[in-house]
Amino acid sequence: MTSLPAETPSHSDVWMLHPQLAQAPHVELPHGYRMRFYQEGDVETWVRVQQAADPWHQPTTATFERAMPGDADYLAQRVMFLVDPAGAAIGTITAWNDTLFNRGDTGQIHWVAIVAAAQGQGLAKPMLSAACAVLRARGYHEALLETDTRRIPALNLYLQSGFVPFPRHEADRQTWRAVAPQLKYACEA
């Protein structure tokens, strides 16, 4: 397992909501890339992608089992992988169900990651689009996600894709006000 850097940037967890999932942008993957769903044995694939994507968070098989309860059939409808032209899984995203806020028509974008070597190539936008499409097809009208403030490119992607801050209390609003100057897109909490 990769060790964490000696100093990690300070951060705060934040929630975002896409209030009208039907209006989420549709973005095609570049030629040769494709999305595929979870298959039996993909826990190790998920762990490898997650660990190669994020130096601050190193999930394990136990993390997957705790965060993604369900049988293989359920996972095969929710957990997705971005596959490069050579056939390697280089990203993962989950079109999960919201159990945290118990909002009946709200899905959850969950555990988004692209390996570091493939980041910055415009692949996150179509991967997010694919997960939003899965949520829409499952009847969800809005989507929640959680990320943190050190992930400025991810925050910009989500804002550009129609997600807005979802502050749960005043501390969340203060966090959004603090990070707003670093963002490309305006946001109000």
C-alpha cells in the first residue's frame, strides 16, 4: 500500500446535489474508451484504481465491502469502470442509492476515481455523465455526492455538470465560502 505524503493539504468534506438529473449533460467518451459494469472478482480492480488515483485515501477490499454492501447482481447494476483502449480499467464511479439522507428519488454518485496517469485528459466528465445516465434510468430525479475541498478539479467538474453545494449546516456554508475563490465556477451555499 502506498504511504501518505508527509503533509497532506487541509480539507473539509462537502456535499453537492444535482437538483434536476434529467438536465445533467450527456458527454461521450473519447474514441476507444468504454464503460463497463462490475463483474465478479472486480473488488481488486476497484481497489487498484482507487489506490492509483488518490495519494490521500488508500481504500482496501474491506473498504469496498463496507461502502458497497450488496450481492454481485446489485453491484453489477451500480459499480462502473472506465476502460481504456488497451482494455485496462483506469477509472471507477458508482451510481449508488442514497441511504444517508433518505431522499426517495435521490441517487448518489459514489467513489469516483481515475488513475493518476489518466487524470487531466477529459475522462471524468463522460464518466460522470454515464453514472448520471444510470441513475436517471433507475428513476432517480436528483443525485447527491460527497467530496472534499482539496479536490478542486473535481469540484469544478461537478459544478460544471450541474451539481450545486448542499450545505447541511453553517459550518458547511463557511467551508463553501472559503473554497469559492479557488473555483472556476460560481457557487453559493
